Amino acid sequence: MKLLFATLIMLAWQAPVLTPRPHPIISSHGPIPLHKTYPALSSPDSILNEVAQKLNTLKRFEYEMTRELSYETDNYHNISTWRILYDFDTADTLTGFKYQVEDSTFKEIYNGAEKFHLDKKSRTMQVDDHPGKNSFQYLSFLYNSITTLRNILPQLINDPTVVKSVSDTTADGIPCTQITLNLGRRRIQNLGRGLDHMETKYNFIYKILAQKATGLPYKIIQLNDLNNDRITTTFTHPESDPKAPGDLSWYYSTYADIYRMAESKASSSLIAVGSTAPSWKLESPANSSVISLDELKGQVVLLDFWIKNCGPCIQSVPHLNQLKEKFKDQPVRIISINAYDSKADIAWFCNKHNIQYTVLSNGREVAKEYGIDRFPTCIIIDKTGKVVYAQAGFDASVQAAMEEICTNQARLRPRLPAQTQQTPK
């Protein structure tokens, strides 16, 4: 009996200790090898803080984003890839950033004021010159993106109801720290501005994988605890300080020679030469004085319709300054009407480009009445109120026409209406 008891003790001492086998982590490229996973040393919030601080230091950031939709319940699978550049060095936009996004079919740009979409196949352009918050809510390339994390991380860190865990892992051969977040029945909004409460039977689970070498996010995997449906976004070829795009690349007018306006945009026609110029009354943002077209009768009026984010508009400024100087002692007025930019933006533009002529604001409705859908557009009105020139864009021919027509019209004496003429006695 003593021998049997000793034998059992010996066997128990030699038996291996069994531990639960962890479930494999699935990425868009298959299972992440389990032998690469080992305990992390930092807390989830400390890791999220490090990622948030890294993202908040970025002024510009460019990367390739691949989004994989895998919905087994709907038998649906789709992969999309975009090259995305963010410019975070701005504070006067709806989103807090500007962007340029491109794939093989389109290019889309948001410059802080206008959002425009270039269709590479049809060579057409759609311009939203006054986008609202909803204009960005459902854009695929912003879903679970770098900007999503940049905005939502502070809220996730400070939310005690979020269940968090952390582990070290390797994804696609890249050492990463993985933070797993169980948000319950809440889903991160597209831009990361908050959490949407969802009427679902499952909880939303997010796995954020940050590269150990850079501290930058590598993957976001959105899962649930009911089925195998998932959304995986992967961020590759990151550039933390990419070369800044050219200033003109942010303006839709730069692409006007290659992309024509889509039909929905080009619905109005430019005011015809010979027609009576519609009257208007607008305010100067410089001194709040009000100027109307009616009070300019008897003078030649050159109207320059423009917006801040417009390459040709910038190019036209020196020439308009020259015209202002040339005709300073003649009955010619140079009036620049901004369509929709804020007073602060107009002041910044005028100061930067040293504008010497009169600038008026809030001209959106006036521009529509004159049939203007491109900037800049020049309208010249004679001394009687008739349109004698109307042309969109700015180049050498427009420059020459402006000067020639203003010179000729300034010399002419306006004809009095027939009913006011008197016969000498």
C-alpha cells in the first residue's frame, strides 16, 4: 500500500499542468499565430493614451487604408483600398481636418470649405460648396479610420463602462499591442465624435492593434459576440510627415480643364451679354459699409466673383490690383464679390494677397442670379447697367479683355433714356 501511494505521488508530480488554450485572433490575412501572443506589461488605458498622444502630434499624415467587410450572415465579402492624406493643421473646418483621398475610380478632396468629387471614368466633377456635418457621416474611407481613433480615444479612455483588456501579439509579421474593447450595444460613430446606441442582440467589440515600433495604429477589427461578422481596417505605408500637396491641388478650379461639371451642378447659364445686370446690395466685411449696384450707375463696374480656395482667383489678384491703379482717376469701379467664405477667411485672403480693390461678402445669391457656377467669373457692366462682358476662369485672354473693355467703356458717354431728352427752345 505504501508503495502504491508513493507511485501515485510520483505520477502526479510528473504530470504536465494543463492551461486553457486561447482562441486564435483573426486578421484579414488569416489567424495570427498563437505562439506569438504573450502577456502585456502595460494597462489598456496607458496603451490607448500613448496611441492618442501619438495621433494628436500629427500635423499631416498619409497612409494606405484597406477595409475588408466580411459578413458571413449575409454571405457578403468586399475589400476596398484608398490612399489617404490628412491635414490636421487647421481648426476652422467641420471635421477638424482636410483630406485628399484617391483610388482607381475617383479622387475626393475636402479643403475646409468645399468638398468635391472627381470621377475618373466619366471625367466629371461634383462640387459641394457648402457641406454640412452629414456630408461626412457615411463616407466609407472615414469609417474606423485614423481620424476615427484620433477623435474617439479620449472618450474610450475615460469611459468606465468600456470593458478593456490588452495583450501583445503579431499581425502580418508586425509586433503589435492589441487592446480589446467591449462597448456593449454601442458603436463608434464614423468620425469618432461619439458612440451610437444600437438596438442589437449583440455587443460591439473592437480590437485596436498598435505597432510596437511606431506606436501608430495598424489595424482596427470590429466584431461582435453573436456571430463571425467583422469589419477590418488595415493601415499600411504610413508617412507621419509627408510632403505637403501643392496649394492649388486643394481647389476644384485646378481640375476644371480635365473634369467637367456634372449635370446637376451645371444647371444654370451665365448671364448673357446685353442683358440688364440684376441689382444687388452687399456689405463690405472690412468696414461694414453697404454698397449697391444702383448707386454705381454712370460708372463702368467690373464684378469679380471669387472664393478663397481657388487657384485662378489667387492668380487674378495682381491684375485686378493693376486695373484698380490704372483706372483710379476714371469712372471705373473694381468690385470683388465673395460667394460664401466667412469674414475671417476673407480678411485673411485680402491681407495675404494685398488686395487693393473693394471686396464685398455674402454674395452666394447674387452669384446664382448671375448664373455663376465657376470661380473666378468676371462680369463687366457698362454705365447704363447693361452687361458687356461675362467670362468664367482667368487666363491671359481674360486678362486682356478686362483691360480693353474697361478702357473702351470708360471713354463712352452714357446715352440718356429717350423720355428724359429735351428739345432746345
